[in-house]
Amino acid sequence: MAEKKYQSETMTAKDLVERLNFKPAQAKAIIHLAKETMVKRGFTIYNNRRMGVVPTEVVAEIVGIPLLQTKEKKE
């Protein structure tokens, strides 16, 4: 069974700039798209200007890069 090993379950624009070397404007746009995606999925809490934290999995879907590490669990 695969166990997910998270660096972090959430991301901010600052994380995108520091960890993935996106420009600040690009990072803000990615967070904005992630928030829109979450609202479309029914999570209305993300329909807030001040909410700047989004799930890492949604950011990974947008940028097309796997951001979460998976590790096989030995049984």
C-alpha cells in the first residue's frame, strides 16, 4: 500500500516563490487558480480574499508537477 509522505499539505504564494522559484506574480496567479478550483469543488471557505493557503495537491494539478512524495509502505 502506498503511503503519502508530505512535505506540507498546504502551500502559499511564498512557498511557490521560495521552493519552486516561481516569480511572485506567477505564484499569486497559481494560488488564485487553486482557490477558484476549490470553490468549484464546493469548498466555499476558499471564496475569501484573505485566504492565501491552498492544498498542495491542487497546486500540483495546476502546475503539472508532482509536489508530494509517495513512499511504498513495507508490510
